[in-house]
Amino acid sequence: MDQVHVTTTILFTLSNTRTRYNIMEKLAPELIQEILEHIHAKADLASFRLVQRSFAELGEEYFFRIIDVKPTYRSLYTLLEISQNVEFARHVRQVVLHLDDFRHSIWIPFIERLKAEGLENGTITQKNEVLQKLGAELGDFQTSPDYTGILSTAFMRLPRLEAVQVKERSSRKRGIDSQTAQEMEDHSLLNDYETNQRVWGSEGGFRAFSALVGAAYFAGTKLVSFRNNAEMVVVDPVVYKRSELVRRATAVFRHCPALELSLPQADASLLFDLLSPAVRLEKLALHFDLKAYREPVSAFSKIVESRCVWASLREVKIKAVCIHRYDGLLEFLQRHHAKLRRLSLWDCKLTTGSWVGFTLCAKDTLKLTWLELGSLSDAAKTYSEVELEGMRNYVLNPNCGELPLGLRPT
């Protein structure tokens, strides 16, 4: 019986009101902690803590380990309140800043504002005026010093904080019901792309990146992970060149072992300047955008073709990028072969050469124990999932002496 099944069985038993009081006192704290390791949803953790006092005390650490916030004053003020409670603050390890779809993010505050102002049955014009004012307030907060200020004040009071993340959640992912979606359609401002982008789109993504970098910098937080993997989070290359932000980011990233950055077709020297000083880098993930996918990316090329070596690098993930030749990528990986064991290539295109050639060389020169390949293409073809699985097996399996028949070089 595997560990997850055992945990599930225990949880089911505890949920049985006729038996749980007979056994809960007999459960060792270590077993309870093992159960908690498999509970991730905040609602489930909250219910677990209500079972009895000892469960509440043990579950407190897991409940406050990850704090989810949004780029609004109310949400960040809640984080600030948590940081002011010494018992809660000592458990916080990670802060995740969610950039929800604009329509979903503004809808609940909008409905609350309508109720407060007695406009639930008002005209569309009146409701859109409320919506416009609310959108302006959200935008004003994101451009104010309070955005970084509240975060940095909270970070200073979180002694075990070690990871931050920017994460996008679309309305599709959040599962807006059809009735709510139809009600949203009645409000033109929710469908105003320009306004949405200004408040919650790529500019909002840049502000989130900037705020987290600034907060970690001013608080002196020693991060082990900085993740910016949201699809809509793109750092405007023009704004991103502000020397002060780059200086702060360089300082924050310098001793950070895990970096995941979602970038547009960024300036080559800029990306290199951010990453090259990261002397303790162990995990590197770079996500580019669709525009960058169509032609070779100079920023990516400079990284892989440089002679820079991160001595501890053991995992590399690359997504949505066009590469001129695989030689540069392969040489980059070979320079890190002593520690490199995990590689992911997703939505990557070669303009010259083939991924089969890369696969043959990777088996001979790298020491990979984990390989993820997805949506790869080159000048000759787009590879199927079956072909990619064959390539993966060829690289990882020492007993596999040849590629699948259809992939063997002629």
C-alpha cells in the first residue's frame, strides 16, 4: 500500500464521526504531520485544524506556509496583518502574488461597491461609472509607492520567508459561471482591452515583478526561489531598463538558487546582466513569448553562447523560444554537465539542424536523469508525442542503443 493511499485512508477514518474520537488521541504528531504534507487546499487545512486543538496547533504551520495575495490594498493589508502576528509570521515560507483575469478580479469588488452605494438596480451608465472609478483605484494603487511599501514592510516581519512568485489565473481557470459571464458582458468597461491591459495586463505584470523585487530588496530577504511564470506577465523591455530596478533585481537574484522568469524578446545584455551574477544558481527556467518564438532570440543566444558557468546548475527549463542552431544550447548544457541532471524543452523551434541531432549528442555528452520534451519542431518537421517519448527514452535509458526507427538518421 503506497504512502498516499495510507494517508487517504487515515483521512477517511478521521472523517467518520463514530470512530475519530477513539483514535485521534492515539495518533503520533509525526503521523499527523505526514498527513498534513498531503493536504494542500486551504479549505481542507482549515477543516483539518477544526478536528481538535492538537490538530489546530500542528496544522497552523501548514496553513500559513504559503500566503496567496492579489495586487490590491485590501489583500496586501491582510498579508501585513499576518506579518504582525508573531505566531503566524514565523510559519510563512512563500508569498504568491496572483494576477487574476481583470474581469474576474474586479467583479466581486464591483458588486460590493454597487451594494454599498445602493446601485444594484441602477442603470448601465451608473454601474459603468462605478466600475470605471474602481478600475482607476486599482490602477492608482499599483502605481503608488504603497504597492512595494506594504510588501516590503510585511517581508521584514516574515523571518522564514524564502520564496516569492508571480502567478496569473485567467477567468477560464477560475471557472466563471455562464450567468456571471453574461452579466459581465453588460458592462462595456470590462471588455475594454486598453483599460484592462493598463490596470491588469502586461503593465500590471511588470508592476508585480517590480514590487516583489523591490520588497525583497528593501527587506533584505534572502530568497531561495523567485518565480515569475505567469503567461500574461511580460516585463516591458523599455521600462525594464530602468537602472534602479535592474540593480535591485541583480542584488535579489545574486544568491537565489532558483530563478524562473517569463520574458518577452528582451534586450540581450539586460537578461545576461541579471543572470550572470547569480553565483548560487541551481535551477533556471526561462519562458519567452510567442513573438520571440518566431525568430531567434538574442537574449537567449547570449546566455547559452556565453562562457558563463553556474557551478551548481542542475536543472534547466526553456519554453517558447526559437533557436538558430542547437550547437550553442548543447555547449551551454555541456559546460554544466558536472551537476546538470534535469532538462525541459517546451515549445522550442530550431531554424537550422534537427532535434534528432541534438538528442544523439545529448545522450553521449550529458548525464541527465530527467528529461521533458514537448511541442518541438525544426525546419524539417514537428515532432509527435510518440516521437518525443522515443527521444526521451533514448537519452535516459542506458540500455537503449538506438532511436526509434522513424527517427534514425539516414
